[in-house]
Amino acid sequence: MPDIRVSAAIIDDSAGRILVVRKQGTTAFMQPGGKPEPGENPAQTLVRELDEELGLHVDETQLEPLGRFISAAANEPGHRVIADAFALTIAADSVSAQAELAELRWIEPSDLGTLELAPLSLEHLLPIAWPHVTIQS
């Protein structure tokens, strides 16, 4: 199965809500982030992607590394995603959907089951964000 390397962020708004985004032409919501450009380390990739996709300007030192996670890719059948994940807390009104994003949403545990979410989000990232919530993938 071909691999897709990405950097992804669990972004919360300090009220327990988590930011998810949906790219244009897709149906699944996922954590913000994306693929590296040549020479970028995972944190540099995420800083660039957050700026391009959300207009969010952060420094690498603001990112809390969470580890590397592997799941089936949401938008590329037959591929798996290998994600370096980071955590970050921001003000909810400091971002807007830009570049290839069609939509962003701040979700709560009560929203689970109402949105199509990427396997990486369901299997790894949301359980980190909400350890007290049972998440069905």
C-alpha cells in the first residue's frame, strides 16, 4: 500500500472544541495539515500548511509533538497516511478556510457520528484530544 507522508494538527480552542477541515472536492473532515515540500521537517510542514490553509501564523515552538500515526488515507483509496501529529491551542476566531479548503468546523464530542471523519482523525487524533470519549471508527 503506497504511503502518503503528512503533518497534522490537533487544534483546540481551549473550550474543548477541535478544528476539522474539509478540502474542496472531498467529503471527509480531517485535522488541518498537509504534505511536506522538499527539505521540510514535519514541524516546518505544519507551520507552512496552517498559514496557507487557515491564515494561522504559528512558530514551530508553539507546536506540541504527539508522535507518528498510520491510518488509511481518507481521500486516496488504496493508500495509507503516515502523519506526524502536533497539538496547538488557538482562539476560534483566528482562522478561516483558505487555499484548497472548502470548509472548517469546530466540533465537540456530540458532533461525532454526524460528520464523515477521516480514519486518522477517528482512530488516532480525536482519541488523543478527547481521551474521555468513546470514539467509534
